Amino acid sequence: MENSRRDLGPLPGPDINADARTYWAAAAEERLVVQCCDECGIYRFYPRPLCPDCASDQATWTEVSGQGRVHTFTIVHRAPNKEFQAITPYVIALIDLDEGPRMMANIWATTPLRWPLATGSALSSKSAMAAPGCRSSSAPGINQYAPQQGHYRWRW
Amino acid sequence: MLRNKVIIAGVGDSDIGKVPDMSGLALNAQAAKRALDDAGMRMKDVDGLLTAYSLTEPYFMLGTVLAEYLGLQPTYCASLVVGGGTPGAALHHAAMAVTTGQAKVVLVTCGENRATGQSRDEAVNALTQVGHPYFENPYGPLVPAFYAMVTQRYMHEFGTQREDLAHVAVRARHHAVRHPNSPMKSEITVDDVLASKPIAEPLNMLDCCFISDAAGAFIVTTPDRAADLANRPAWLWGIGECHTHEHITLAPSLTEFGAVQSGSQAYEMAGVGPKDIDFAELYHCFTIVPIIEAEELGLAERVSGGELFASGETAIEGRLPINTHGGLLSYAQAGASGGIHGIVEAVRQLRGGESARQVPKHDIALIHNEGGVLSWHCTMILGRDKR
């Protein structure tokens, strides 16, 4: 299941400010990095200068596994712009990384209209809602992740 | 402690729906004039002004702009921004202002011309402002997608049914068609909701509020003015707020929100509990929202919020009438005006005389406002009399 920019259409790239720069620079190299607090050891997302748990201003950017579980999702039919409208319906999910932080992502199914997550049982934490074993693809720009067999690819 | 310290002396709303011949500021002015008339006050009685924000007319310093527009030179004036819940925040701030003598009479007015004051693209663009610009918007969400994700998780954890959501919309419309100022004139069915166009699954078009031109206003003052008013005032018994997050990605939970905390503060201040509430005006931007709020505010048991709406108990003649004007789903939603129409409606219901939609028991009202993605909560309890 090779992933490419063509699969997704020309989606707009992210806006990037100073807080976000390190994250997206790593993403351009297909590395998923989050900050880890040097004092309390808690991983945080989204990036910011103070730890939301202990207010320490010391943190280290750390590459994480890219494995996690889908906490919730929606299948979007009404998009904010023509680029996303061209790929409707698409899935937006909140994914809990194994390291702790929650982040928003797209999940791409091979046949979007038959999205397998739409069954109630799929939301079980022990089910295929988990998206482990993601490996990076060769997609440029915003990172794309493709699944190992039986898993879903997600785009963060 | 604000119990019995403040009254709402008058309420008003603007023309509602599609009002292309009025600017957003004009809608606010119309609502303000109607609220002052309702109170039996004049514009020159106003020495405090609180408003919200406008996406269609994004003036810098909107509070000061509105004061200028109305010919006011207030000693207390600000624009607040906590989304559709801004009117609740404004009531809280106004109450503190009049009890501490910062102002004697505070006019609160919120709303804008969302339906006709912007192009469709601008409207959609406005809806992206709720998402985090760097870590949510790259994935293509609009506001309904955020609430859809809440809905999905809620259904998963608590078994809320798609039909339960639809009943919320059907009930709202049933009430709105009884309101003389409502733009909605025809009933809808559960099947209509389930068959409406999918927006962000599991939410369909009729699970989502529609965009209006609308403004609402109310007048906050101290009880010593009560005897001079043109109409019966409503008494502020209790009010509470809670802020837990802004972006859904950082919500501490998708099934437990800040309404528990804001509600318990309001109940404690008022010295009443959920069982004492005669009717409620809950926030209503998507069908899942009043279900969650009813549960968090103790108006329904956890897990049974959906049944509350499906059972008919929230009808005008039911055990606990909810959203008696139709709420955001079927009455009006114009940005920050979202929460104000519930406050206006509660004051009218407390007085009585609302004919086709008058609730039979109308001594104690609960109003709940929220902003963002269930990010910010304000619960208000108003009484027909002094507590």
C-alpha cells in the first residue's frame, strides 16, 4: 500500500509559527517528535515553552514511535476548502500516542466510503481502532504514514 | 456571592433570520432599544456596556465601537470573547460591575449578521477559526467535525443513539414554530433529521445549528431599580463558570466537561438543586450538546440525557421544558448571540404570558452557555422572585 501525495490530492500545507517550527521541520523529515519535560518526564503536545503539568521551561524534543490508538473520529463530508473538498469524505481522528499525548490526524482507508471504523465495536480499545506499526512513507510535505498489514495509515 | 444582588431589568432581540437591510451593529442597536423599552429605561440610563465580537464586522475594540454607535460614553465597557457563551460571561461580569458600583445599569448586547453579512466562503472561513491553526486546521476540520468527534465518543461510551440526537432537533423545531419571531415555520421529524445531508458523521445537517442574522440584549442593574421598571425583572440567584480547554485536542475528556463545575457553583450560590429547576435553556449548537449538558447539570442521569429528549419530558407541557424558544438549532445562531437568546427567553418565561410556548411552572430557570468545543461553560440560575 504505497502512499503518495497523489492519493491525497494537493492538500494545503500547515501554517507554522515559532512554537510549531521544530515539529514541522521534523515532520518534513518524516520524524514524529514531541516535547518531553526534563523535570517531570511527561510528553506534551502541542509544543509550547512551559510544561502544562509542572511549568518547567526545560524540555527535550523526542522522537516517538508513531504508534497509538484512535480515541474518536469523524467522517467529514463538508470541507473547509476546495482541496479537502476534493477528497471528501475523509477521516479526522484524535489519536492517543503510546507515549501519552493526544493529537489530531487524518486516517486514510483504501476505500473511504466503506470506512471500517464506522461500526460500533471498532471503537473498542482492543480492536482494530488501534493504529500501531505505522511506518513512514515517502510522501513529501506533511508526513504520511502507511500501515503494516491490517492497520490503518494516518497522516500527522 | 451574587445571589439577590442583581436583576435583569429588560430583554430584547432583533429581527431574526435573514435581515439583509440591517448591519450587524444595527441588529445590536435594535435589540438594545427593545431591551431598554422592555425595562422602561432610556439609553441615557446606561453607564455600562458589554458586547462580544463580530466576524462579519470585525472592528478593533468592538465594545467601544458599539458605545460610539449607540451614543454612549460609559464608565464601564468591554468586548468579551468566549464564543457563543459570551452572553453568560457578560452577565457574570455585569453582575460584578453593578454590585461593586462600577456601573449602575449595564447593557449587554451580542450578535451579528452572520447569514447575510458574509459570503459563503467567508462563513466557512469563519468556522475554521475555532480549530488550532497549527495542529488541527492542517487536517481539514470545520466546527461540526469537532462536535462530531465528541458525539462519536459519547455514543461509544454511553450508548447514546442516533435517534436520541434527532429527537433533540425535532423538539427544538416544535418549540421554535410556536415563537412569533422564529424564522422556522414548519415541523420536522426524526426521519427528516436522519435523512438530512451528512456533514461530519454522525452529525447530519439537521443536527447542526443554522446561521442567522440575529442579536439579543439584556439590561443588568441592582434590585433597588425593580420598582421603577416597565416589566417584572428576573433575579439572578446563581452563576458559575468553568474553563477546561480551548481546542478539542487538549480537552481533558470527551465525555466529561466543565458544566459539572459551573453548574455546581451556580446551584450552590442559588441554594437550589437540579430538582428545583422548572425549565432550562441549554446551549444547543449541535444535537449532542444539550444531552451532555442535561446530564452534567443533573437534569438527567448520566447516560439518560438522550432519553430525556426522546421521551417528550422536555416539551413545553412536559416535566422539564428545555429550549422553549427553539434554541440555536431552530431559533437563532449568530456567533456570540448563540447564548443570549436563552437568557432572553428565560426572562420572558419567568414573567409568564408567552401564550403558545409558555411553560406552566415558571419560578426557577436554568440557562447554560458554552463556547468553543465545550471548552468554556457558564451556568446561570434565575428566579421569578427574590430568593
